[in-house]
Amino acid sequence: MYEHGAGVRGWTTGRRRLAGAAACAGVIAWALAGAGCVADPVTISAGLSAAQQGTAAFFKGELQAAFRVPMDRVEWAVRAALEELDFPVENTSPSEEGWVEINAREESGRLVTVTLRRHSRVVTSIRVRVGLFGDQALSRLVLNKVQMGLGLNQGESGGGGAAESM
């Protein structure tokens, strides 16, 4: 029960266990923190469990989210949102297979870029960037207007939900 030289009531053994548990927790925390630096914060999975709960992530100046909505409907909602916010659309990238980029300008001249990517027939991810370094508040406003255009719950803070009327 007690190790040789463990001292009174096995204090050294308890300290070793505590140190081992702390080291294990440190390794787990380091691994989780490192994974956040490498992986995209919005990962599309088959179940879309995170997106269905209304999640969005602001990462490296971009607000990222996903919808269970076909890409053509999301593109329509983006154009309507930009028009409602009085951000004139300057150009749209050629709609290559599976993605489209829409560029607009706000009144101060900053570029508003919305990138859509088709993950399946009914799953679309969206990235919103305002300006060179990103403006989280304005990006969230654009995303909320897109959600409203899609008929998703406005109470969801950013980009999930399921629009069933396809």
C-alpha cells in the first residue's frame, strides 16, 4: 500500500498520481488547442448536428456557417440581403462546380465578400467577410438577413437550422 520512502500516509504516491493526472490534462488541453489552429472551425458532417443547432464561427476575419438548404436558394437569399442592406453587388464569380463568390461594397467602400460552397444537393456553407481584416458585427448582420430570407429562425445566432420547404 505504501511505497518505500513514501513518507507519512503515502503522500508521495498521491502526489505522483496528481502530477500524472495534471500532465494528462495538460496534454489533452494542448491537443485540443492545437486542433483548433489547424482545423476549420466549421466542419460539415453527414448529420449536420452542429449546423442544425444554429452555430457560426468567426475565424480569421470570416463568419462561417452552414445551412441545410440548396445552394441556389442560399444565393438568392444572399443577393436579397445585400440589396436590403444597400450594398450594391459589383460582381459574381463564374459559378464553377460547387461554389460561387458574390462581391459587394458598403457605403464606406469596404468590400463585402460572400462565398457559398455546395456540400451536397441540400447542404450549403457560407463565408462572409467585410473589409480586409473582417468586421464581425457587420458579417453577422449580413448572415442574419440571409437567414431571414431563407425563413430560418432569427433567434439562432448564426447560420444553422433547417429549411424544409425545398
